[in-house]
Amino acid sequence: PIGYSLAHARLKPGKVSYPHILKSTEVYYILEGEGMMHIDDEASMVYPGQSVFIPANSRQFIENRGEGDLVFLCIVNPAWRSEDEIIID
């Protein structure tokens, strides 16, 4: 078996993903749109073709800053498990 998980995500214009912390490392690969990626106290714009490395135990979320959908892949290593994720209110 492979040791990572892969998810395809879509975020509508003006929407924000829920802030969360994973015990695993994660990579976002941006397919379409543009957004602002927040990792701990840093934020930067992301565009198609870019990848973002998110260290384990980092507070993270992404917001769609474009006019179209923000579409991206989420690769989590080791594979995502619900018990390894903390949702921040």
C-alpha cells in the first residue's frame, strides 16, 4: 500500500477552508484559481502550477481570492486519518 493520501478540493470564490492542524505533512498543488495560503503566522498568494509544503503540526487554511473556483490537490503523508486532524474554531 502507498503511504500517502490524495484529495481533490474545490473552493468557491470568497470562501475559506476551515483552519486546522494535521499531525502529517501536507502538500497543496494548485490546479486552477488563485488564493491566499495561511501557514501558522505566514500568508502568501498561490497560483496554478504552484505547490505549497505544509509542515506537520502547522495551523493552516486557504482562502479563495479569485473570481473563479480555487481547485487544488492535497497530498498528505502519512495518509490522512480523522484522528490526526484538529479543527480550530
